[in-house]
Amino acid sequence: MTGREEQAEFLLEAMPYIEKYHNKVLVIKYGGNAMLGDEFKMSVMRDLTWLRFIGIRVVLVHGGGPEISQTLKRMGIESRFVGGLRYTDAETAEVVRMVLAGKVNKELVHMLGSMGAKSIGLCGIDGGMLLCEKESEALGYVGKIVRVNTELLEDCLEKDYLPVISTVGYDDDGNIYNVNADTAASAIAGALRAESLILMTDTRGLLRDKEDEDSLIKKVYVSDIPSLIKDGIISGGMIPKVNCCKEAIRKGVGRVFITDGRVKHSVLLELLSDEGMGTMFVKGD
């Protein structure tokens, strides 16, 4: 089969999925090592533009941990992590806002615009989107989301914009919060009752054996999660990520995917093919 024939086969295979997702909300979390390299970023933004062009209402939620670490280093501020989360004092929170909302966000919006996507850059402060409180005193200004206001997002989607959201939150006392991107994407997807949520990460998905890339678990029911944690299959940094999947489904998201953001076109292959790419989480039969 030639390359062109394979492309045609993929489009035919994608038809029922395109119909399923047409005019539905899809939330995609993009961050971490999956964001490294402009060429790869452009590839991801091209895929999202294509999804928007075929009538899927895409919402992009992004982090930018490596960019934050680089900026803090240049400023002579040491990065410190507690339980895998960045300790965020008031000064660091300002840097997070500057980097995520000011730099990374606008770069992604510019890339989308260059491809013809009608996109708009937002952060969790805009429209009172992500109201937060402290996750814990030990973490400083790391935000625990207490409310998601979707009014601005719904207005943007109604006007055919592709919202690009940086994960910066706020409280009513004027404090700025650094919010984990998986947590923010899960909360936003739940509040929008999204059809699906895709978490782009730096692993194939959930592996039965962490040392064996071929031991991918393709489908997980939410009711199976406690036993998978007990058996050590879900462990370490995968526990909070899977809990985000569970929380999104609990709030009404149809299905959640953890997929390898290091693979080109992983979002398209996950969403629009029979085989998929990573691990799909669903409520159950």
C-alpha cells in the first residue's frame, strides 16, 4: 500500500469518529517534555487546527514546567519540588504567570494563528475561570481548584475560537496560583462536560510492567483503579494523573486518554483510529 493509499484508509477509518465528535468539546492537556522543540509544537498545533476545521470544539490546556525552570535559573532562583510539585512562593508565582500566560501561551496562539486557526489565549484568571485555594502550606502558592467558571470559555467556543489556557489561578485576596496542568484540564473538561479529555504525557500510557513498553493497558474502567493501585501497576507520578482521569469521568466526561505526547500525530491517532495510541479510561459498562 502506498503512502497516499494509507492516508486515504486513515481518513475512511476516521469517518465514524469525526461524526461522533462533530460539534462536541474535546479538551487536550499539553505540557512537560511533550512541549520541547518548536518543530514538534508546530506539528501538534497543526493537528489541533485540523480537528477544529472538521468541526470539533477543541480546548487546549497547557503547562510549561521546563520553560519555568529555565527562566527561574536565568533569574538565579532555585527550583524546588515537594512530592513532585513545584514549591511556589509569591515571587515564583509571578514568574509562573509571566512565563505561562505571557510567553508560552502566546507562542502557541501565534502558531495556531499561522495555520489559520481562530484561537485566543487565556489564563485561569481571565473571566474568573479558576478560583483556587492553597493545596497545602508546604507547597506555597500551588493552587487547589475550588470553582471553574466556564462562561468565558463557552462564549469563545460559541464564536468558533480555539481557547488556549495557561494554568494560572487566583483567589479573592489577589494571590496568584500555579496549578498543575493535569488537574486544571480535568476540572475544565468536567465543567464543560467534554466528550473526551486527552492528557499528552511522556509515556505510552498505563503499563502493566513499567519496564516493558509493550505491556500497555489499552482500556481501564474507573472501578478497576483501586485494585490497579493496590497491585502497584498504578504508582508514583501516575497516581495523581490517573486520579485526574477518574475525577473528569466522575464529572461527566465521556472518556479520558493518556497518550504519548512524544509521538507525532498522537492526538489524531488516539482520537480517530480504531487502534488508538495509549490508555483509555471509561466509566464502565
